Amino acid sequence: MRREDVKTLLGQAADRLPEPDLADAAWAGGVDIRRRRRRSTVAALVLVVLIAVVAALVAGFGGGRAGISPPTTLPSVLTGQIPPTGQIAGLDFWIAPPSGSEAYLDRVATPLGDSLRLPNDPAALQDEPLDQIAAVVLSDPPGPFEPLLLGKNGRWARADVQLTEINTGPPLSAGAVSPNGRFVAFPQHGAVIVVDATNAGVQRFNVPAQDIRSVSWLPDSDRLLLGGPDVAYRILTGQGGFGERSVTELDPSSDPDAVTAPYRLGGGVGQVQLLRYAMNGGWFLTAKPELPAEAWVGQTFTGGNTAARLLVSSRLPQVVTAASRPQMVAAISAQPNRPSRLLVLGETPSATPPPTPGPAAPEIVREPGCCFVLGWFDDNTVLVQVQGWVISWELSTGKVRRVTELEVSRVALGPGIRG
């Protein structure tokens, strides 16, 4: 190819290319610039609005206009609090969900699971000891009762102990598990048997009275209180007695379940007292709450500085019942600056109007003795046994949740329930 032929060939190749539309290119460039400018303008406007909102909030909470006070609490819908239903004897009270609705409540996750039932083949405690007890149940008759211990890890173990029935039935008291979760105590005729879950050790302590019905540990987990009709004892189970007798007789009570520590709650209308236990063997007055108590059920359990026990009342205008007397969990604070609260366990009313054909459905009645306090999940949450269930009541919010469905006749809970 000659040099002078290159120019001719380039010209022929260029003739085959489409001619660019410079007007379209200019228009596309202008649209792109306009979009960028629009986005910048919108961003600037959003920033101005945010600055204005922040300024308004600062002005409102920092004083703002005269006569306008900033809110001091968040709305209950934001905090999750349930407003109290009303007041009884000057104390806020909540109505618990009706009997039969427990399965539909939110659940608290614990080693107890959805349903607490007897294990099929638990290991021997001496072979697989437990660090901390979550719950204790007893084997079914016939034959002697055997303790079955549930650890905080969800594992069951059987203690090699033969227990006999006491005057009130199976020998398991709600206060059986020590505060440290290591020991469990069982009332027997004229004695108490203590099992160490960490090494399967067993101790027996004899007492003069034969009819022993309740056990309650002191906070140190080294001493145990026993209660029976008009008798009470303190048992030293640990090593820190410093000359203390192993069995000490205490001031008795006609109510065996009233013998508890560190607080006990009891007394009739106009005479209700919150008493604190002292190591000299007596209880001293801490508070006199105005409660409409005609009777008390179960033991007193203490969380932090609040004592909880279930009371039975006469008819109250604030609590509508058709077939039973009101029952309520009283959570009474030992500190004057902390509020005391009540949880009413009402009855489920009959169907209104009645289905046709046929009569109205009967009330689901919680009779006295069906329900009682089992302990505390933490210092803010009480654990309560109701018909066939364990529920929790959160004092700070009023919320009631389900813990587990009971397929056992009796249960005692320990600190290992927190897992």
C-alpha cells in the first residue's frame, strides 16, 4: 500500500459510521446536572427540618415557654407497663389473667420447660451431683416418696432417700430449697432430712414435736426453720454456729406456714404485720400494712426487701366475684419509700349471654388453697402457683407470664430456675 492511499481509505471507513447527534448529548448532560442539583436541594431541606425539630425539643425540655412542663415519664405503651386496675386499702392492685388463659400468656424461659412432669429415668444423685437446684418434686406412690431434683442445667437426679407421708400429705414444703440452691429439706415425723445436691450427702435432725409441716431457710443457707401446729424450731445445718445448739426452740405459731425468714407476713384484718426474723429467735415488727386479710395461704417468700404471701379476703367492692372469695398476692415492701402492690386472682365469669340451647357455662373458681407463692424469680418477679400452672408477676410493670404447666402434685423451686 502506498502512503498516498491511506487518506482515501480512512475517508471511506468514516463514511460508514453514524453521525453523532450533538443536541441529544447536550440534553442528556443537562438532565444529569439537574438531577444532581435536585438531590442536593432535598438533602439540604431535610437537614433544615431535622435542625428545627431538635431545636424545638431542646427548647421544650430546657424550659421552653412558661407554664409548659416537659414529660417526666414515658407513656406506658413505650415502657411496657400495665396500669393498675385500682387501689385496695391504698395499694395499687392488678387483676391476673383469668383461670384457663395461662397457656396463652407470654412464657418465661426456665429449666422447667413448657411442662413440668416426672422424669422417666433420672440418674442417681451420687453419680451425677448438681451444682444448683432449680426444682424439687417427689415420686408418685405407692411406696415411700423419693426426691427428684432438677438442676439449673435441666438435668434430673434421684436422691437415695426414703420419705414417709406427713399429716398434710407428701413431705414437700414450698420453702424446701436453700437460698444458695445447694440443699433441700424435707419435713418428717419428729425430724427434718436435709440432702446436699452437690455430693448426695444426707443429714437427719430430730426435734421433740412429731407434727412438722413446713421448712424455711435463713438467707445464710446454714440454718433452717421448722414449723408445726404451735411449735417452731431453728436447726443449725452448717458449721458456723460458734457454740449454737443444733436445735433451738422458737416462739410458736398456730399457723405452721407462718414460720419463715427473713420476713413473715400474717395477721387478720386490722392486725396485719410484716415481721423480720432476728437471730435471737424472735420476729420484730417492721410494718403494719392495711390489708383486708381473713386468712393466709402458703409461706412468705422474700425478694430483696419485699415479702410476698397470698391472702384470702372477704368480698370487696373493687373485686367482683360470684362464687368465691377474693384471693390476692400481697407484695409488701419493708422500705417505706418503696411501694407495696397486690395481684388479685379473680374467677373466670360464666358465659354471658348463655349459649343456646343450654345453661351458661359455670364459673372457673379458684378456691382457697388452690394458689400460693412459690418464691421469686428475681427481686422484681414473684412466682405463684395457680391451678395447674406456675405464673410470674413482675412488680415494676404489672405483667403476668406463664412459667410452666404442672403435671406434678407439688413442687419447690430454687435459685437454679434462672438457669
